[in-house]
Amino acid sequence: MVLRRLDSLILIPATLEYAGKSGWKCDGYAPVSKRNPNKSAVTNDEENSSAEDTLANPTSQGAITKLLTPRPPLARLQPVAQLLPRPRNLDTREALLERRFLGHFFKFTLNSISSSYDTGNFWLWTLPALIQDQQLIRHSIIALGAAHWMFQSDGLIAPNQIAQYNAFIHTQYSMAISHLIPVMSDFQSENIELVLVSCLLFIYLETLRGNHSEALRHLISGQKLLKNLSDQGPMPSVEGLTKIATLFRALGSIVNAFGENRILSDLTVYAKPVYGSNDPNQPYDSLAKAMDELTLLELELSDITFLEEGAIDERSCEEIEKQEQVYDAVIQRYRIWDKRLEETVRVLSPSEDFVFLNIKVQQAMWQLVLACEFEEEPELQPEQCWPLLDMIEKLLIMTPSTQRTFALRGDLIPPLIGIYGTCKDFSVRRRAITLLRLRRRKELVWDGEEAANFLENDLKMCLVGLKAPSWPDIGPLANKNALLSYDANDN
């Protein structure tokens, strides 16, 4: 939960290409190992053109329903170790690395990318099945597993080996892209699911490597594909598509946490109603269940910021009134959630572990939002910030100082940035910067160390009078001086 500036949102259509935009593509793509013998040869230019056409005109509704129908559960319930394909040449270094990073992905990376945005065990059910016969997914998760291992091993890898591992990731990524192009050129079989799942994997990969602008390209393109599918007519009732869309909505919510600029698509058509008990005296079964419902409420709050077209100043009175009604409904459900959490704590008497303290931090952020009128920009006082900063510090020190953390939730870094932006007290701002550096933590595109350096420079400019202590240019913005920037020519 972060403090949003709802009055500064602008909708900008996303028109980026999906594939072949990575900074690593300069060496070309690996050849596709298998092609349909009944399909005529297609040049690279024709394949790229066809991929773009497919992105603009996705498959039909009936085909989507067929593609995303869940696979037989028996295939998915096999142990993951039995599902990992063994490399053919175990004596080669490349094959050994593939096996090693496949194992790392399923043992460590999968836990990092799994979140509680009402997707259940989506990744645990989807990837083991796809990896069996889809080289696109196999090479993607090998590259992602290797990138995650390098992220966690930062400072522990010999300098002469860094280039070798980067080359290995580059090769796997290029091979994944080479399999993606014909998939997008021939929308048959499971292409919709493949494209969207690979898009998510590419977002995580680019984020881990610090290529945030490239991660934004993939996120915008994946959301655009989902938007185009919804524009074709009534959406099919397919659980897989809804879960994928929920993941894209969640990532979009984290990226646009501060409402600087609306560069992502409106996916509210995929939103599922939050079915929680309306009885404020009924406790949750667990703190995890309470957190699940709160994160879905956060997504609904994020969805309110989307406009049909134009800027906020162009909205009619009816549109504003409708948004206010939706906002009030979300806040009312939050108040019920708050009372149910209080009852849950009374019944369970939980210890102050990471889960409990994290819920308390998110609860405190919601309370700050409730203190403001709709679309009012919050301005916090120091006495409101100190207790929240103390809780965040407790959370951070629960992680070993030597550990690097990658998460797909904006639990700690966006709140610290939000506190800095909404409180003009210099001592509070210094404390927020200190906490951003306390642990090496990355939450999707928000990196603690990068944010600390950026805000420290902003604070220095404020202290010498070069700028007012107002919101810094956080982003995403088409401004190279913003913390999170993107190329406006690609939009």
C-alpha cells in the first residue's frame, strides 16, 4: 500500500512492440530447433511483422477458451524433480548449467515470484506442465533462474566468471525469443498462454538484471495484449486467463504506485469481485487470508485511478461521481476488513513475525489514505511517520544483512518513498533514506539502494534551496532524471 497522488494521473496509450526489444538482442536470435514441415518458410522480417500483427489482433474468444482450459491434474501433481527435463549431453558445461539453474528456479526463484494476488499456486501448476514441451518456457526459466542466482550471489562471484554467466543468460534469453517469434506468428494451440506467461517471465528477468525500462516494455506489451483481447467482446470464463490478468494488474499497480503517469492499460474488466464476509465480527482463518483480501482491495483502489480517456481535468461530473462511489465502496470494505483483522488478532494472538508486522504496516498506510479526502494529496506530519518507520525498521532487520531480497510486492520500498514524498520534515526524510539502505532489497522495479541515492540527491537540493521540499520525480516518467524513466518514443 502506498500513498497515491490520484489527481496527477494521465492516461497514455501503450503501443510498444512485444518481442525483440531487449538490450541483449544485438547478437541475433538462436535458430529455432523445430518448425512445422507443413508451413512455408518465412523470413525474419515477415515473422516480426506477423508477430506485431498478432499482438494487435489477438486470437478469437473461442480459441482463448480452448487454449487456457486447465490441463489434466495428474500431470501437474507429479513431483517437480520428475518434470525437469534432463539435458541430452550431461558432459557439456552448457548442459550442466541448464540443469543447475532449472533446479535453482524451482527451489528458490519460484518462491520469490509467487505472490498472494489471488493466483493460488498458478506458477506451481503452470510451469511444470509447460516446460515439458515448450522450449520457449524452458529457456525463459533457465535464464530467469540464472539471473536470480546472480542477483542473490552479488559480490560472491569471481569477476572473471561474471561475463561468462551473463553470456549464458544472454544465450538462453535469445533462444527463448527465437521460439517466441514463430509462436506469435502462428496463433494456434496454446499461444495465448505461452505469450503471456513468457512475457511475465521476461519482466522478472529484466527486473532482476536492473533493466527497468525493458521490463516496462514487456509489461506494457503484455497488458496491451490483454486489453485487446477484452476489447473484442465478452471475455471467456477461463480461470487461467483471469489469474494471468491479475498478475499483470498487480505488477502494473506496483509500477504505477505513485500515479506519476498512466502508461499502462486498463485491465479492470478482468477484476474479480472480492468475496469476503460482511460480518465484521468474523475472524479470518489465518493472517495469510487477511493479507490476501487486503492486497485485492489494494488492486481495486489502484483500478480506480484509470480513466476512459484524456486527463483528469477532462472528466465529467458524472465520471467523477462514479469514481467517488467506487472509492467509497472500497473504503467501506476496508473498514470491514480492519474490524475482522482486529478480531483475528484477538483469536489467534499472533507473534510479531514478518507476516504480522507487514500487515500492520499496510494497515497503517491505509489509515493514512483514509485520513484524506478523495483525490486529496496527503501531507504527513512527523508524528504520523515515526511509528510507521519504526515498524518498517523491525521488518527490515528480520532479514540477514548479507541477504539480497527480491519480491514482487511493494510492501516496504514504495511506502518509504511515499513517506519521503508526503512529509516535508527533513529528519523524517533522512530516516526514510537510511531505512532504504538498511537492507539490500528490491521490489520489482523499486530498488532500495537506487531509491536511497535518488532521494538523497533530492534532499541535498532541497537543503541548499535549489528546489522546494515537494514530491520528487519518481516516475514512471519520460524523464531521464526520474527514478523510474522510460523512452517516450517507444510509447
